[in-house]
Amino acid sequence: MPIITTTNPATEKSLQSYETLSSTALREKIKQATTSYSSWRKRSFAERANLLLRLADLLEERTELLAQLATAEMGKTITSARAEVTKCAWVCRYYAKHAEGFLSREYIETDASSSFITYQPLGLILAVMPWNYPYWQVFRFAAPALMAGNVGLLKHAPNVLGCGEAIAEIFRAAGFPEGVFTHLIVETEQVKDILQNEQVRAATLTGSERAGSAVAAEAGRQIKKTVLELGGSDAYLILEDADLEAAATACATSRLLNAGQSCIGAKRFIVLEAVYDEWLALFKNKMASAQLGDPLDENSDLGPLAREDLRRSLHQQVTKSIELGARCILGGEMPKGQGVYYPPTILVDIQAGMPAYQEELFGPVAAVFKVADEAAAIRLANDSPFGLGAAVFTRNRERGEYIAAHQLEAGCCFVNGFVKSDPRLPFGGIKVSGYGRELSHLGIREFTNTKTVWVK
């Protein structure tokens, strides 16, 4: 069978090789998951919760080991890797506590003696997960899906297979029955075979628009539900009454988080003309002061990008934008030497037709725009095929709330803070950023049968 080898992007050295599953072995894994589902769905919420709480404890006990692995496989700084593992424990505890309430019967008065809605599990759910948050993306799917009584099949990104194996081991160590959570080491082409298996009832994908479209198309042919969280080009609006220092700090933090490799990272900065020069100076200083270096160094603010091909694509977007008239005021040069590094970069004077205007910049590159007024800022923010997150900075909270709630076209809109995911709040996008919601009470219901029961 084909072999997949992981590589450390900081050293560019091979880490470990993994053999992919044969078609026969894949069918056996799915058969085991099907058998496990028949008993897992009958377990009480309390039983499932106890296992999930044990898993949360193990995540915290193994934080350093897991963090080191994520840093080695995809270049995440060690401090952010630890924080990611801790967040995974949080989502496990959140659903262990709230799942039963979220899925409790809802009684509705009708002409029946009793009529209610009940939420029942669907069965086997395929999760196609990305490399940028190799633990969090998995657990924000797995915690609610398994608490609802489903079982999970994970197809992880090929460059973080070690993280996928570590997650599967933690489920085993926590006492989950074999087959309730399965890591499938398969090639991309085998995803189609998984979706075509009649025992697999739904799929969720976090990743690129191309990958999401392919999975949704195949799932559609099989009449199977999907939840997609795809790319984003989040617009951050800095209004004339914003706290510019706080706004610059939040914007730089969001843009550089995970070396800029975040779907909900700030990508486009739309600044009102009245404060443009002052804000840009603050923002440039914060971007320039970020420490690019060894991801294992506690002092590094950002490490390498995850893969060399991703760095090449990002640099092509930057250079093409400059060729078309954009101006680079920071960074923009491919570093020499070992490691897949790319410096914090700022582009200004961006116009329609440039890659920096219409494409997602998946790395530490900021696209900055100057606009005349609030109306122009909102038009520009919405002039994008993406609609995952957005933020607005203003001292007038009512003004910011109105813009966020009614005028920005995105699934997650924040006021005076950078966009982030939280187990208590629904997460997802619109337009080509996807559909469906993860997290909160809405997320756990996505992969359930919302069943009507009518009794006379």
C-alpha cells in the first residue's frame, strides 16, 4: 500500500512514515465502527460523559507530549500548541456537562395527547480534518458527535498523521470502546469510498473550498448530510472612533496567530481614512516586532508555515499583487536557509483583481485598505466570496453591534475583539466559507435526527 511520510517544516527532515489502509482493511474498520455504534447509541449520557471527562483529564496530562508532536509535524509554536490541547479538554468537559440538556425532548402543544421533538444519533460520521489545528478541529467535532451517540471516523491531513494517531490512542486510553472513534490513514482518493459506504451517514469537513466542494458533491450523490467549514478572508473594520492601540494589537495578534494559518485569522484590514496613517503605523510596528523563529523556542511568536508548497503559493500571491500595483511596506521576501519560514508582511494600495483583494492569504500577510467612510468599509468587507468571520472596532458599542449584527456578511462577527471559536457559541460561515454550524447547542444537533413524535 502507498506510504505517507510526515516532515518537520522547521528542519525539513522526515519524521515518520505511515502505510495507508487497503480497501479491505478500510471496510473492516467501518464494519467495526458499525458494530460499535449499535451499542454506543444505547449508552446513557452519563456513561458517555464519564468517558469524555476521563479523556479531558488525559489531554491535560499529556499536554506537553501532544504539543511537541503538533510543533514537530506542522510548525505550530509550542506555546500555542499547549493552548490548543487545553482548549480541547475544555470542549470535552463542555459537552460532557451540557449534551443531555441540549438533546432533551422538546414538548409542543398540538391536537395530540403528547407531541414532542427528540434528537437521535445518525450513526457513523466521517470527519475530514485539516492540519492547521490538528487537535482542536478534531475534538470540536468529536466531543458533540460522540456525546449525541454517533461514532466518528477521522480522515486527518497527511502531514499530521502522528497527531491523528495520538488522538486515537487517547480515546483508547480513556476507555472508549473500539470503533467508537477510528483514525483512518487513507489517501484522499479513498474518501469517496468511505462516503459511498452505506453505513456512513454524514460527513463534516474543515479545509479548502476545493476539498469541501468535492466532499459535498459526493455526499450529495449519496444523499448524505454535510457540514463544511471552509476558507475565510476575514475583514476587520477600524472606524474613526476606535481605540487604535487596542485595535492594532488585536489585528496583529489575529493575523499572526498560527503563523497566519487560520481560517478565522484577520486577513483584510479596512481602515477609515481619518485614522488610517496613525493605525497603520501602530499595526506595522506590532507586526514588525513579532519574533519569527524556532517553534520550540518559548520566545517565538510564529514558526514556519506547514509545508513548502503552501509557502510558494503564498509568496506567489504576494509577488503577483505587487506586480499589479500593490505596495509592500513590510516583509514580502522569501527567507533563505533551513525551514519553511515566511515573515510578517503588509500590503497596501490593493485594488480589485489582485490576489490580495480576492483570495485567502493563508500565512502572515496582511492586506490593508483605506476607505472614506463607514459605508465604504462595509461594502468592501462584503465584497468577498468568503463569509466566515469579521470584526469591527469602535468605541461606540451600539454602533459596532448594529454593524456586526445587520451589515456584515459573515457567520461570526465580533466587536472590539478578534474572531475566535468558543464551545458556547455556534461557529461556521456563509457563502464559499461553508454551511452548517459547529459548537454550542446547534453544533451537537447537526448530526442528529430531529424526530417528531406524535401520540394520541
